[in-house]
Amino acid sequence: MKTIVGIGWAILSCLMLISCSSKQTSEGEVQNVPLVILDVDIPSSTDDMFALQMLYKYADAGKCKILGVVVDRVGVAGAEIVDVMNTYYGYPNVPIGLSRKGIENSQVWIDYSPLAKHTGKDGNPMFRRTHPDYADLPEGWRLYRQLLAKQPDHSVSICSVGFINALAQLLQSEADEHSPLNGVELVRQKVKAIYVMGGVLANANEPDYNLGLGIEFAQTFFQLWPQEVQMYFSPGDVGNGIDYPIDQVLEDYAWDKNHPIRQIYQNYPCDVGQRMWDPLVVIQAVEGNELFTLSEPCQVNITPEAVVVFTPSEKGNCRYQLPGSSEWNQMMLQKIRETSFEK
């Protein structure tokens, strides 16, 4: 009898280990924390990687649930890198969407697209991956529909730290097997807020990079985004003062020379004035507004020249972050650095 019981406990233990192989719990089990979708233009700047890493750390601490990652740069390289990061940090089941139709030949500031194919001294792959075939991954806008349809009303926070093509395609989408609602209505019903890295404050006539590439997508996004859904912007000016020097990055990741971010800084030219713009969007989405100085409510739009215009309005659905002091910049950098410490 004891043998049977022992076998039973062994089987139960194995089943429990299998069920816990991903750090996140199943649908609906995470309550009272932000439900986050990250929309990112990996691979280009390294701040994308820090924004993604911060989400894992927040999820580890039970402060958010990662619903999915949408790669808005055309091709599979970004999906490969997200797969590496998901697997490395213990979130292999976080869904990935990619862009097959979007902004072609977009500028790349730091081209670390080969990262997922790095090999060790023995010639074997340096990084484990989860997906056997990236051709099977859904289009980003389709993944949005799939994920949003399953969530409670007004519960999802979207962090957009790249291009806007997948979101524009979502808003233009029609009813499908996931939801009878069109894209605008689906967003209106399911999204709590969107956090966008974009806009320029110091020069009101300067075109925005993220939103300016593929201006037709940006115009569609601003035209169709539901007025009822709150928007928060993190203009480039805010992150300009947050510099994470290369030497500091390499020191912070000395605990694992094969860490994906350390590999980027060791093997690719990262001395391009990289600033920590993208993590600020994630920090606000997860930790709230208290850490930031925000504008008064406003309406936001974009001109044909890709200039983001914030117009004060009591009825506006947008607010934007304001640049902080040098002490605030250091506090934010420390928050970002803390996620680099040993996992």
C-alpha cells in the first residue's frame, strides 16, 4: 500500500512540475495586476531588450502578467530574439506575433538580428528556443485579437515601444473566430490604457521616429483609436537623460557572459548614444503614474510630416510624461539596472 501511495505522490509531483514549467499561471488566475501586451520593434535599439526584461522581472514579482509580445518590425528575426528571451527567463509560453506586412526596409540603429543564432565555443547553439517554426506564428494584429478577446473588459495595458503598424491593422480588423467585434470595438471593450513611446517636446516641429515610419499606419491609429481609452505618451525628451553606459552594462551582466543582452553589447556596435526610452513605458504601465510628472489632459494627433501634436483639452484622453531632474533620471536608471542583476 505504501508503495502505491509513493508512486501516486511521485506521479503527482511530476504533474505539478510540468504544470509549473512556465512561471505564469493559466488564464484568469492572475488578478489585480496589469495584463500587459508589449508591442516592440526588436531588433534595433537595445532599450527594447531592457523593456522586455523588465516585464519578466515584474511578472516574477507578481506585479503583472505578460499576455503576449507583438514584433512590429517585418520579418522573423525579432520573433527569434523574443523567443530567446522568453525561454531564457522562464516564460516560454508567452505568445509571439510578428509582422509580415508592415514597414519595409526600416532603419536599424543597432543590428543584433543574428543574436538568436549565436553559438558557444563547442559550436552548439548558445540559446535555447521554444518555437520550432516561426512561420506558424500569427500576424501581430491577429494575436492582438486572440488575446484581447479572452480578457475581462477594460483590463489590458498595451505598451507600444516601436512602430504602430500592428495596432493600426488591429483597429482596421473585422470580426473573426476570436470575437464578433471589429477592431475598434474590441479595443474599446477590452483595453484599459495604451502607453506609447513617442513624441518630441523640445522641438514642436520635429518628426517622431517610431510613429513617422509608415505615416499611413500612424494616421490610421490616431484616427481610429477610441476616445474612451486612455493614452499615455513617453516623449523622447524624457528618456534622453537616462544613459546606461556600455561599461556599466557589461559589469552588471558579468554573472552570465552568455546573457542575451551582454552578448549584444559584446558583439555589436552599441556606442550610438543609446538611451533608456522604452523601459519608461513599461515602468508606468506596471507601477502607475506616481513615479512620473504628467501633463494635463490633452488631445493627441499626428501631422502628415509625422509631428506628434499635443493639444490641451479637459476632455482629452491623453497625458504625456514630462522630463525629470537628474536625480529622477538616476532613480529610473537604477530601476532598469536592478533588472539586470542575476535572475
